[in-house]
Amino acid sequence: PALAHFSDFTEMMRALGYPRLISLENFHTPNFMLVSEVLLWLVKRYEPQSDIPADVETEQDRVFFIKAVAQFMATKAHIKLNTKKLYQADGYAVKELLKVTSVLYGAMSSQGGEPAHLPEEDSTKFKFDLGSKIADLKAARQLASEITSKGAVLYDLLGKEVELREARTESIARPLEINEAEKVMKIAINSVLEEVQKTKDMLNNVALDEANLETKIEKRKLELERSQKRLQTLQSVRPAFMDEYEKIEEQLQKQYSTYLEKFRNLTYMERLLDDHRRAEQEMFE
């Protein structure tokens, strides 16, 4: 049975257009790289825009890859895969891969007849994409839910038809009073005229506000120009106290240099005094 499963798997992969030849010797020992390559190829066949990560270098990356593929197949194709067998990457993994290839092969057969008898070069050229079919399926599900809700509303409305029919017949049989209709029309016309007048008033107010804003903008521009001219004047004029300030600043630099010199001398003398006292203390001891 395992050999039969493997033969079906290789035949389906060849018909689907897998570029490499798969033999039974590839799965005598665990071959995770080949299993991951086949899984990624099947996922891309099912949905070319999928974003399954292809990195399987570390053990953590491989576990994440298997989980991502299993979740993708469960949500998109309703195919339940055994992640443990896929991770083994041996003959048991072929049975899990066969679940996916069977679905793709069946869909391709329903579209293109009997693919098993196609020439090899024609099968490699076959382009299989379920993206549009998935979009159609989602649209069909949405339409089905809308039809259900619309049908429920229609059923409720038809249930009220008995009462509504009597009210509708009574309203139709009632004679039309010209005076009352004219009164209602006048009220509606007056309401519309009031709305029109309100709109005109709002437009007039907008025009006045626009004129006021333009006047304020002109005033602000003039004030800005005057302020800029005053700033340029102040920047070009040298203050009267600057000469005295510069002289005092030179004197301060000299005084600070003198202070530093005296501070260094004082520190040096204090250190000499401490050394002298320490020497006297040692002689006394």
C-alpha cells in the first residue's frame, strides 16, 4: 500500500507540473528539505500570493514552517494535515502530501479532463491557480448570507401583508380632498423657501466673513513689515553702552587671570605647609 500511495503521489506531482522527478529512494531516510520544498510548491500552486516563510535552517524554523503550512491548508482548503508525520519527512509524510496533491489533482482534472494521459511537456506547461476560484467562493458565500437575510425580511413583510392590504385599500378608497392637499403642499413649499432663505443668509455671512478675514490679513501683513523694518534698524544700530561693556570685559579677563595665579600659589603654599607640619609631627613622634 505504501508503494501504491507513493506511485499515486509521483504521478499526481508530475501531472501538476512539479519540475523535479521524485523517486522512492528520496524518502528511505528523512528528507526534510525535499518535503519542505514540495509543501511550499503545493502552497504556491494553491495560492500564489501566500506568504509562507521558506526558511528551514534551524529546528525552530522547521516547526514554524510545518505549523504555518498546516494552518494554511486547514483554513484555505479544509485539509487536515498531521504535523508530526510531515516533520518526520519520510514515507509517512508522503501520505500527508498526498492529501493536498489529491485535491489539486482532482480540481485540475475537473477543468482539463484526464491529466494522467497528457504528454510530459504539456503537463509541465499547465498553470493551475485557484485564486480566482477562492474569490468566487467568498463572493458566493456573501451572496448566500445576503439572500438568507433578505428572505427573512421578505417573509416578515409578507406576514404583515394582511393588515397592510386593508390599510392600503382603505387609503385608496378614501376620496382625495383638494383643500387639504393644497394646504399640505403650501406648508411644504413654505418650508423649502425657508430653507432656501437660510442657505442664502449663510452664503451672505460667508462673504462677509471672507471680507473681514482679508482685511485682518492685510493689517497683519502691514504690522509684520513694520516689525521687520524695526528689527533691521535695531540690528544695524550699535548700543551706546557696548564700548564700556567691552572695556569692563577686558578688565574682567585680567582680574580672572590674576585670581587664577593667586589661587594656584595659595594651593601650593598650603600643600607645603601640610608637608612641613607632617614632617614636624614625625620628628616629634
